[in-house]
Amino acid sequence: MNYDRHLFIAIEGVDGVGKTTCAKMLAKKLTARYYKTPSGIFEKVRIKIDTLGDYQLRFFFYLTSLFYAASEIKELLSGQSVVCDRYVYSTIAYHKTLGIDLSYIDFGKLPLLLPDFAIYLWANEKTCIQRILGRDSYSSDESLEKNRELQQRIHQEFLNLPIIFIDTSSLSPKEVCEKILEVIIH
């Protein structure tokens, strides 16, 4: 890899596809900074927002958290590459599926730092369920995670976005990272 600057890579996807595992592994392989959204104060408030059930409020919360993340990531990129666990495409796909009208927003004109590479990880339903059930931690979005029909609709929304698609169903995290590296190198 011969780039004249540090890379910003966003790993996107529905729940249970291996985003966090692969993003952390990829960051380590690239000697990059792992960054998860929402971060900072937004991470602490997220639980409350996610449990309110007001999807319009939820969308604006996540969008605002992306502005915060973009400023932090921009700073980080001055010294190293960044691998981000969820970014703008997750916010778009989830909230469009939840019924929020985003047609009036031109995301390309927002003051958001766009990733050099946006990778959408996907896995079949059985794999996602196994991965979610194998987690040790609680998710504030648990009701969305367990709604497999909603997750399938979110997947369909991701397919409409300008993003690189990788099916992780039969791949180990190491193999997924190798596929991502192939995309980045070529």
C-alpha cells in the first residue's frame, strides 16, 4: 500500500455481521486507529436515545454524533489511518428503513468527512443470530437487533448505497480483513 496520506475506512453493516471484530482486526493490521461511533459524550447518551422510540430524534442524534466523529477523525488522520466502526451509511440505511424521510438531505454537501473506503459487511440470518447470541455485552439497540425482518430491510437499503459489499457468512474475521485489504490495495 502506497498512499500519500492516511486512509479513512468505514466498516458498515447490520447487527451481527462482524463489524466490530473486523474493524478492530483491520486497524491492528494497518497500524491504524480503531474508532467506534457514536463516541465521546454521544456514546453515553446513546442508551437513552435508543430506548425512547422516537426515530426522528434518533436520526438527528446520530447525525449530530457523526459531525462530532468527523472532527475527531479528521484530527486523527493527521497522524495515522482510521478504521471506523459504523459511520454515515449505517445512519442512512437504518433511519430510512425506520421510516425517516431523508430525501431533503444531500449528504454529499454536509460538512462530514467522507471515508476513502466504505465497506458494507453482510452475513446470512443464521450467522447474524449466532453472532448476536454469542456476545457478552448488552446492546441498547437490542430490539432492532432481534427484529430480523427489519434487519433484512436495512440490508436492502444498504444495497442502494455507494458502498463496497462483502459477505462474511462463511468467512473468518481474518479472511474478511484480507478481502478488505485486497479492496484497499487495488
